[in-house]
Amino acid sequence: MTAPVVVFAVGNPSRGDDAIGPVICGRLAKWLANENLADQVDLIEDFQLNIEHALDLQGRELALFIDAGQNTPAPFIFAQIYPSTATGHTTHALPPEAVLQVYRQMEGKEPPPSFVLCVRGEKFELGEPLTATAGYHAAAAFELLMGLCRQPTAAAWEKAVHK
Amino acid sequence: MTYNLETAEHPEKLRRVAIDPVSRVEGHGKVTILLDEQNKVHQVRLHIVEFRGFEKFIQGRPYWEVPVMVQRLCGICPVSHHLAASKALDVIVGAKRLTPAAEKLRRLMHYGQMLQSHALHFFHLCSPDLLFGFDSDVTKRNIVGVAAAHPEIAKRGVLLRKFGQEVIRVTAGKRVHGTGAVPGGMNKSLTIAERDALLKDIYHIVSWSRDAVHLIQKVHIQDPGLYNSFGIFRSNFMSIVGHNGDLDFYHGTLRARDDNGKLIFDDVDYQQYDKYIEEEVRPWSYMKFPFFKSLGKEHGWYKVGPLARVQNCDQISTPFAEHERREFVDYAGGTPMHAPLAYHWTRMIEMLHAAEVIKDLLHDDDLLGDDLMVEGERRMEGVGVIEAPRGTLFHHYRVDENDLITMANLIVSTTNNNQAMNEAVRHVARRYLNGREVTEGLLNHIEVAIRAFDPCLSCATHALGKMPLAVELVDVEGNVVHSLSRS
């Protein structure tokens, strides 16, 4: 049975604050289990987003992309995102909007309402731990995340965007 | 084999064009081009920010942690590092020969990696250039543009990649950070359900892979003037080859040929690699320049990866891929093909071979076996070599009596191709940029040449908010006179 919500948590746990996504993902998995919400949310952790993640959007009602941000507002940004063709040049990693666009082109229909939770990181060096500042940012983001998971509707998430 | 255009005579008098970082290549790379007032090219360098922190990251860790740790060096081909490290540590735990089940499971994992990586590269990174042209609208020259114009091709690319990821998941335990391979063997076999799920799709995968070979073959043959000459340079080439000279991505001995295809060395045990290969440091690049010791720095550099492998082997063991290899060799006219854009054709031949090997392995009941581990006489040093998607990958470790890593040396595929990529970029700059006003389309020609090698710049950091590409033209006084950016 496909869970109605899919959460993508992106990042490399061994590259400093790039670990924000995996750290939040681990915390969220435990919290969902404690709250008996695990069957409502599928968690997908990966180093980076790529084309095959479009397939993980199939059959969902809501999608959330959690990632570290560099030079983005602190502690985090929560925003609704839409499919975008404006991805002229990318690395092997796709931005979330491009994943939505690949879904749209492959499936011939609109992706589920999708949101990004971009948590500011400070340092991204190989072998470095999460910085204390990033830890605070992740904690703040997790507060929001718990509220989102308790109210997994597009309307509630859109309201949270505008808070 | 000279280094023309590597160093200008009077760089202080020239304009500088920087492409930083190179787009659609993992991690960070930068191309700098020095031009005079007539836009004549005087110096071209591909700089790569290589993480020499690799070795430091690994040193001091217990050896059994290494196969898992090294996957975090690179988010693009973690399986290659996982298996190369495991092979090196097999030597250290005295596992001279793995059990049939363990070796076949590792092969399955590796060929799954090869399939998904080659599919991603072709359908995602390169098909935009190949289907739309190097000068096409920049906003369409990406996978999203491909999906819009060729939805079936784009969908197959996604499904091929997904299948390869699924092979990795069932063999490694997880799609990322898997733990399947351990020193001395594997820690899990396949269940019948996992095998049957893969068998259900494998015939489509083989069929689509054949179609992909035919697509790139057609693209290549339709425009030989471009595809046979773009960025061309002659060089030695190297790979491992398997039993009887077969194409083999997982195990074999080292073989190298010169630019005419004549053997330089063959049947070399890779435990002895450092007797044959040396790495040169140049002051302007963080990435080293490997070369064959017997030929010296100037003449001993080489290329690796699909174009090297397909022409270095004597045959391919699977029928469809062998047929395609022969087509390629015939097209090349019996002498080695050196055109960088031929990497795409050979990459698809390799993808087809990977699909066929996966099909054969899935019909082998050894994959379900539970005899997965061996050990033997403990050693203090081991080398593991594998043919990663981008080329030959070396992992070399020493451990102490407390099982801690005291020395680690990695030569990654992209390092092996360092000089070759520089040569390709210089050729393109000389051919297309010399004396012309620099435009985005012309700069993409440089990137097309680099992308042909599918370099992995070893950076799994991809945080949102990074600028993917900036190009600046700077005058003699250092003032920015023109800039291009893509965000």
C-alpha cells in the first residue's frame, strides 16, 4: 500500500551540514513510529535527487523534499514548489522542481502538491560532523515537520507556507 | 603526445575565460582559457577540485568499516568504491578466492551499478546534446527538454536507471549506504522473491539497452565529420581484462595498449600496479596526472573508461554486446578509435553487456546460496581494482596489528583520465573558440568534450542554493568585461 505522503531527505551524512536531510530523516522515522503514523509517510533518503525519484511520486497525495541549503535563509525555508523546465544546467543531481517536471512528462499529469523544506547549513566538508548551528536549524525545522505530519493535507501545508 | 596549450608564454597579457564549475558534471570542475585580443587561444586547463581528503578520511579507521565508509566519498558511484575497497580488504583477510555465491552477488551488484550509471549518463547528461545539438536552446538542453521532445526515450532512461538501482538495493541491502560486500565475501544473498522481481523486468531492460546502442550508433554514423573528430587526440589506453581477454568490469588483470593498439603491458597482477603506474603532481591542479612508468610523463599518459575497455578486450562474453562491439570495431576500421564522442557509443555497448550479464546471473541459483564468506592468512596490505563506470579504479590500503588503516591510496577513474580530458578540451578550444567571439553555445562545446568522459568530480554535496555555472571574461587588468551565468 502506497503511503499518501512521501518525504525525500537528501544529503551525504559524511559531509558536514549536508547531513541535515539524513539527520532529520532518522529523527522523523522514530517519531512517526512512536505516533503510529509510519504507514502514512514513506521516507526516502538519498545522496541526491535524480530522475528515478519521479517514480516515487506515483500515487501520492503530498510530497516533501528536505535538503540542506547553502547561503539560504536561516533557520529554514518552507515553500510550495512546482514543476519547472528552468533547469538549464544541472549536475548529476536534480533540483526538486525538475523531479516534478520529469514526473509530469512521464505520467502526462500533474505531480501531487509538493513542498520543499530547505534547512540552512554552514559547512560541507568531507568527514566533518554537523555544526551546532545546523543542529539548531534542524531542530527548528523538525518542529514544523511534526505539525505537517499531523495534518497531511495540501490546505494545511499551504497555510504553513504563509505563516 | 605533447602538452600544447597547457602553459602560455605570457599569461599576464591574455584575457581569461573561466567556466566554473562545469555543468552537468558531478562536483566542481573549472576550465580556464586564456585568450589574446584577437581571441586566439593560448592556454587551456581543466582544473578539478579533487578531495585529497579521501585518504585522511579513511586513515585510522578499522579496516572492516572501510567498504561502508568509502561509499560516502561519492554519491554518484558509491558501489564502485564499496567493491574496490572490499576487494582490497579481501587480500588483507586472506580471501584469495571468494565463494561462487559471493563473487556472483558482487558481480550482480556491480553490473547493476554499471547499468544505472551508464543509463543516467546517456539519457540524462548526454542525450540533450546528442538529440538537440551542442548549440541548441540552453533551456531545452537538459533531461526535462528530452522528456518533452522524446517522452519514450526519457521514460526508458528513468526505468533503466531505476532497475539498476533496484539490483543494487537487493544486493547491497539498501539503495544507498548498503553493506552487502564485506572483507572476505558478502553478508547476504538474494531471496527467491527478490530474484523473481528482477527477472520480471530484465528482458525489457536488455531490449531497451539494445535500442540505446542502435540510437547512438545511428547518431554517430549520421555525422561522421563531427563524431569522428570532435575533441580528438591520440593516446594510450588501459583497463582490466578478464579471463581469455574478455571484457570484465569486476575482476581481471591490467592491460595497456598504445595509440595504435599495440600492447604496452598485459596480464599484470594489479597488486603490482605501482610498479607500472606513477602519479605526477603539477602546480596548477589539485588532481594528479598518472602515467605509465615505462613510457615516462610525456608519453605515458592514457585514457580509461568505456572507449578504452571496449577496444582493449579481445571479445565480449555476451552475444548481443559482442555483436555490437564487432560493429564498432568494423566502423573504426580495425584501428583504435580515439574520438571522445565515441565514448557514448561504447558506453551503450557496455550497458547492453551489463544487462545481458545481469540476465544470465539471475538464472544462476548460486545467487541464492548461503556460503558467502571465506578467510585465510592475514596480510598487512592489499590492492583492489575494479572497472567503475568511468574507468579503472584503484584502492590500496595498509593496516596495522590493531586492524587500523595506516595508509590509503586511491586512484579514481577521473584521475586516470585527467590528461586525456585536458587534451580533449584543448583540441575543442583550438578548433571552435580560436579567433571567435565566445558564446554560450561555444562554451558548451567545451563541456560536451568533458562530459564524453563522464567524469566524477567526487562531490556528493549538492546543497540547494549553489550556482551551477558562471563564466567570466576578464581583461588584462583583471576587470570582468563580460559574464554568463546559469542558475
